Amino acid sequence: MKNISIDLNADLGESFGAWKMGADEQMLEIVTSANVACGFHAGDPLVMNRTVQLCINNAVRIGAHPGFDDLSGFGRRRILNPDSEHLSASMIYQIGALAAIAASCGAQVSHVKFHGALANMASEERELAHCLVSAVKAYDPQLAIVAMAATELQSQTEKIGLPLLREVYADRAYNDDGTLVSRGQPGAVIHDPVMASDRVLQMIETQCVESINGVKVKVVPDTVCVHGDSDGAVLMARELRRCLEANGVQVAAYTTR
Amino acid sequence: MKNISIDLNADLGESFGAWKMGADEQMLEIVTSANVACGFHAGDPLVMNRTVQLCINNAVRIGAHPGFDDLSGFGRRRILNPDSEHLSASMIYQIGALAAIAASCGAQVSHVKFHGALANMASEERELAHCLVSAVKAYDPQLAIVAMAATELQSQTEKIGLPLLREVYADRAYNDDGTLVSRGQPGAVIHDPVMASDRVLQMIETQCVESINGVKVKVVPDTVCVHGDSDGAVLMARELRRCLEANGVQVAAYTTR
Amino acid sequence: MKNISIDLNADLGESFGAWKMGADEQMLEIVTSANVACGFHAGDPLVMNRTVQLCINNAVRIGAHPGFDDLSGFGRRRILNPDSEHLSASMIYQIGALAAIAASCGAQVSHVKFHGALANMASEERELAHCLVSAVKAYDPQLAIVAMAATELQSQTEKIGLPLLREVYADRAYNDDGTLVSRGQPGAVIHDPVMASDRVLQMIETQCVESINGVKVKVVPDTVCVHGDSDGAVLMARELRRCLEANGVQVAAYTTR
Amino acid sequence: MKNISIDLNADLGESFGAWKMGADEQMLEIVTSANVACGFHAGDPLVMNRTVQLCINNAVRIGAHPGFDDLSGFGRRRILNPDSEHLSASMIYQIGALAAIAASCGAQVSHVKFHGALANMASEERELAHCLVSAVKAYDPQLAIVAMAATELQSQTEKIGLPLLREVYADRAYNDDGTLVSRGQPGAVIHDPVMASDRVLQMIETQCVESINGVKVKVVPDTVCVHGDSDGAVLMARELRRCLEANGVQVAAYTTR
């Protein structure tokens, strides 16, 4: 596996005011790109500033992680029929706010990963995905979009022509069509760090993953999503990085600009 | 009064969600620069987007109007002892959000005018004024700061070296030291459009204004603050512009970049 | 039409902070019961206090008008899959907040009308309607629920056994099944105050309304919803009250306790 | 120390949405009364509902813990010149929201303890303290007010005639006038659970506490404030309760109604 490189990303900067969330310091020593909450579902200007500085200190690539304007629901509730001009402006607002904080620290935002219910809706709804990607393009066409395989978000990113970062999950089972098995289903989540790491290694090596039904599904991983919201999650992320490097995979940020 | 030019500014984009505020469409035909609320004390992404587009259509210069994170108080309540890193990041967040929306429309933000209680505190408190101006500089040192004469904000803007737009009021009486007479005081507010316009004309012509005590006070007006929150306010703004132009003063946006 | 009495209700107290909405003073001289926003989609403690005092001064019955926790969307956006314990607690929180303000003024809350997207969802979704009505009952089983005919909300109110106020609309066309014609459809909204008033008179007299297809549909009106968000709306409400009284219908608050 | 009884209170229910705060389950096995956040600076309807149920399960008295409408600042920032009608309505809103949730669970609110910056201001400012206590009285004159000795809040509670719960701190040094030594000062905070417990025992036994200058200061403790925001805090609370009971002091909720 010479010359193979993979990006590890995590959702960070999700504290808010007096409330702490996530093991950001530890995670920023493991991952190579961070999806930073932008104040609408989590995060606030101070948290964003500190997260950006931690990213810079750890040479981690900075991405925006915009979501619905739903602090009390942590952006996890689907809000129907968003007005497209409003949604578009909301995305640009959030990304721009983070970009300004990054600029004031001498850094820049390189990618966008949508959060929670908004991301789920963007996977399924063409018009919504189109609105989101178009908004990003209107602001900065060099920003990469993080998208799962087999989603409307991936299609629209390709169609509209923004850099695409194809994302895989270390700890989730896949359906035959390349989508994730829903969390409620038995076997949906993989808890064993070694098994999860082996799966990612296999994805990188073979560009395939075995679905929950035993079918070989094609995946092209640019970036692996890891979690940092519990001690177990941090351990898994650390084991994944160790395993990848031990097997000759370079863990490094994607390069789009 | 050949070759004399003055800028007219107003606080705009102060609607929020379903709530409308201000005669923005009419005001944007009168003023030459707009201070656009950035979502913390008023405004929201959709309102900001529409306000920016109206500014572009009317060739009005776009400024950011950041305030305290106090929607229920409209940014008019003094919040004590703000943490300086937090305050700084809050300013950059708000300005950056507007800058991104402007960028997505092909425009840019050119100045910053602080709002309400934050502006009042920045007039009086050196450390706070220093924090605010430094934050703007860290983000973009080409942004101009709108400041009243004889304030800490003006001093810090000059000291830190950002472009300064010296602001005067058409409808307010002045103290002998160049500060405004408090609204509570008798004679503090000038209601007659003709009298207000004559005062501004005199300020431009003589670089002086007569204080409430009859003392001549030096003022150097770069921009005149006008209001657009009532029919009377719109009429006064319109009369001011008419009067200035009738007397040979060019009403045009400031030029700093 | 001897001894016939009808209640007129309107959504009021929808201002927020510095933002004004609605002709509350005028409307409170026309209606007999008010649905007061409770701070989640509109209203704030000060607005609630003033609205309650206006209700008392006009002898208008006070009702709670709880909605989704969505100030930026004015409670008009459907938020999916609300957790039932959360939703229930949200309703009790809002009603209780208003009840306390009313109590401090020597008044009480007598009914509950759900707002916006929440009301629309409660019309269609049995489980949601059950959750809402059960929450009201857990707090105070004497509170009446305002519900449209042929809705899940009406069914659940009857099943759970809370006082029911059957609501009709003066300015909306009806489908054959007693539901409202969607606003998008031609003929959905009746703009002529006289025609609207005649329809309500007919509903009261005959307990029937002619549907958009000319079918006679049974309606039992306890309360008529009127609007106060524009000059035209206030005029229609005033004409409705005048017409009812001129035809011997007593306009008076419902009596459930 | 026969027949002596003391109340232990803690600020609880300070989680918000996805963010957890405080060891509420453990603390509710130690304390006898809880100050429950009401959604303005912390807490939300779901958190309030769960906290109330935990209080009921542990036979802990329920109090309201209202604060400034400042979620991002956790109610710790002083907001100047609050309009008294607004402030009064805000208090009644918060207390009433909690009272309704308690009522829906078959319980009731028995006391009010103001939070953070609002509590600090109420200690110092007569007019503000008067406004707060009057608001509580207007809603329910049987609610007890928790107040520190030598504060405007205590004076106003006595003057207005509401039940008063005099509060002492286990882990804080006192000035000669009965006020707390500011946190910044050396020796202001007592970290040793045994020493803190001994001090409380002495306060109960002698109605005196030794000030930081060695002066005996009179204190009449009705309730002791304990913290639950860290493992150390929980340990101190547990040791305090153990020590009190070992010395024959009954740890039990206050009785005012």
C-alpha cells in the first residue's frame, strides 16, 4: 500500500457557552480534518475561535459544519420545507462566520460537511442538495463537499462541479446499495476498534466493503468519519490511525487547494 | 461648496424572521452607505441577503452592524465584563457572516459600525474599544470604522490605524465636548427636518456645530447618521439629502478602498 | 336567533422584543377570546404581560397559544419526530408560563389553541394530537382545546375528555369533508367581509356550510377564528361582529369554567 | 444538637438540549432542596421535567432558579438597567413554567433562588431586589426566597414579607460584614471537605462563623448551598451531609408550606 493516503475527519467544536462537549484536544491529535460547528446547532464564536486555533496547532484542515438553526435540538430534527433562499443564506452565513474567524487566525476553511438532520435530508432530497451545494459554490467554488456514496448530495456536488470528498464510516454497517444500515437495526454499529480498523483498511485496499448481507459494495474512500464524543470513540479513532499507519497507509489531509 | 462630498448612513436590515422593521426600500434610495444588522441583535441570513441585494441595486456601500448577542433586548442592553476573546470572536463572526453573504452576491463589506449598547460602551471604555477595533483589524485591516468624535472608539481606531469615518448626527444636540446630549435631556433631539438639514450643512461648511450651550464645537463630518424607523425619519432623511444637494454638496459614499 | 351565542377568537401577543406585530389593541375590542403567544414562536414575558392586561381590560378570555420552539421560523416550520416527553413538557412549560403571568394579574388561562405547524401536524397525526391533549390534561383538565372539525385534534380532545371548542373560519372555503381548502387553491380565501360574515351567520343558523363544491357540510361553531394582522383583517373582524349582533347573535366568550 | 434541622440546596437541572451538566442523580441523593433552572440561562422543558421527577423520587423540595435570558452567557453576565416590568414578567414566566411542569407531575414549587449575575445584582441593588421579590409575591406569596445574609435581597424579602430562607456557604470564606470573600481573593474558597463541614456544623451550633480576619460574624443558617458540578463537589456535599448527621443535625427540607 505504498503512496496511499487517507483523510480522517471528525465533528468538533460542539461545545456551547458553559456546556462542554467532545474530546476535541485528543481528537485533534488523531484526525487530519475537522468539521467545526458554526453556531447554529452547536458552537459559538469563542468555541469556534479556540477550535480553529487547535486545528492550526495540530496542522488539521478546517471545515465548516453548518446545520439547521436549532440549538435546542442540536440540529438533529428535520425541519420541513425550508425556503431555499433562506437555507442558502443560512449556509453562507455559517461558513462565512467560520471563514472570518479562520482568516483572523491566518488560516482558511477548506471543506464543508453538513450536519445532522440537514445532512440526512441532503442525502435524500435532490432539490435540497442542489440548494446547499449551489450556496457553497456561490460563496467559494474551491470549497470541497464531504458526501457519502450513493446520495443526492454526492450527485449534486459532481453535477455542480465542486471538489468532492467521498466519506466512509469505520464503525457502521453498509447496505447493498452503499448506504448505511440505520442505527436502529441489529448490527448497524461496529463497536470493536480492531474490526472497524480492518474494515477501513480493506476499503482503502480493495475499494470495496462487505455489506451486512455479505455483498461486495464498491466504495472509494477519500475521508473516514470518526467520532470523539466518548472515551470509547477516542480509543477507536486512535486504533484506526495506528492500524492504518502500521499497514503503510499515510494518514494525511486531503488536498483540493 | 464645490467638490465637497458627504456620506449618509443608516442602520438597515433590522427585520427578523416574520417581524418587519424599518423602511429599508425607501431609505436605500436616500442613503449612500448601510449598516446591516448581522443576526445577533437583529437581522437573519435571509434578511441580510435581501438587504445586501437592495444595497447592490441602489449602489449603496455595505457595512457590518455587529452588536451584542441579545435578540430579545435588540442589543440595547449593556452586558458587562464581556470576555475579550469572546467579544473579539463575536465581532469577527458577525462581520464574516455578512461578508460571505455579500461575496456570494458579488459585493463586499467596506465598513463596520457597532450597534446600540456595544457602541455606547465602545465610546466610553478604552479597553473595550481597543478589543473591538483590534478584532476588525485581525479580520480585515481595510475595513473602516464609523465613530463619533471625542470617543474612545475614535481614539483607538486612530491608534490602531484603521480607516476612520467620523460620524455626525443631523437630529441631535451636542455638548460642548462634542458628545451628544442624552436623549432624556430637553432639546436633545431635533425634530424639524429643515433645522436638522441646516445644521448638517453648517457642519460641512464650517466644520463646526453650535452646542446646546451656544459654544462652537469642532466637528469633521465624513458621514451623517440618518434614521429610517418611522415615516417622519424617512422624511427627514429625504429632506437632508435634498437640502445638501441643493447647496452643492455631493452626497456620495465615502471612499476608503 | 334568540339565545344564540358565539365566541370570536384571534391570535394575539405576537410581538417580540423591539418588533411589533398585530393590531392587538383594536382586535381586543372586537374578539371575546385571545390566543396569546407564549414565547417559543412569538411573544416574550413583557408582551405576554401587556397582552394579558389588555385582555383583562376588555373582558376577553385568555388562552394559551403554544408552538414549536422556533422563533426564527415563527413556528410555521414543521419539525419532525418530536420526542413526546419533550413535546409534552414544552406545552406545559408554555401554558404554565402564561398561566403564571395571568395569575399575577388576577386572571386565568381558560383554553389552549396550538399554533402554526404544530397545529397543522396535530390535525393530521393521531399520536401527536394525543400527546398534546394529554399534556394539557396532565397540567389542568379544565382547559378547553380549540380544534377544527374533522381533525385528529378534535378526536383526541373528545376521547381524552377535555372541553372542546369547535372552531370555524370566516374567511376560508371548506372541502366536502369539513377541512379547509388549502391556501394555494383558487377560491380558498374569502376576502369580502360581507360575504364572510354571511357565511358565519349561516353556519350559526343552519349548522351547515356550503363547501367549495356546493355540498352542504355540517359544522358546529363554538368559536370563529378572526385575524388581526392587517388593516383589512381588522375591518373584516369588525364587520363580522357587527353583522352577527345585527342579526341577533350574541357575541360572547364561551363558558367552560 | 437535638431537634436541629438544616436544609441542603443545590443548583440542578442545568443541562440543555444535547449538552449535559452536573451530577444531578448523585446530588439528589444528598440534598433536600433543588434550585431548578427554568430555561432562560440553562435547562429546557425536557430537562425540567426529568429534574422534577428526580426530585419527587428523592423527596427533594423543588425550587425555581430563574436567571437572565442569556443562554450563551449561562446567566453569568450582568445585563444593566433591566426594565422592571420586563424583569418582573420574566421571573413570573420562569417560575410559572416550572410550577406547571411540577403540577403535571403532582408536585409544587416551594422556593425561589435567583441565579448568577441576577442574584449578584439583587444582593447589591435595592430597586432590583424589590422588583424581584414583588414579582414573586404577585405570583404566589407563599414562595420562600433564598437569600444570603447582609444583602438587599434579604432586606426586601423581609420588608415585603415573603418567607425567607437564609443561606450559608460551606466552601466559602466570609468577610466581617457577613458577605462572601470574592472568589479572586486568596483563601476565598475552602477545598477541604472536612474543614468545610466543620464550619457548617459550627455555624449551626453557634450561629456564628469566623471571618477571614478572625472576627466572629453572626449567621443564621436555614439552608446550606452545595455544588454538584464536579466529582470533588459531590464528595464535599456527601461529606457535609455525613458529618452533619453524625453530629446529630437532622438534614431535612425547610418547611414554609
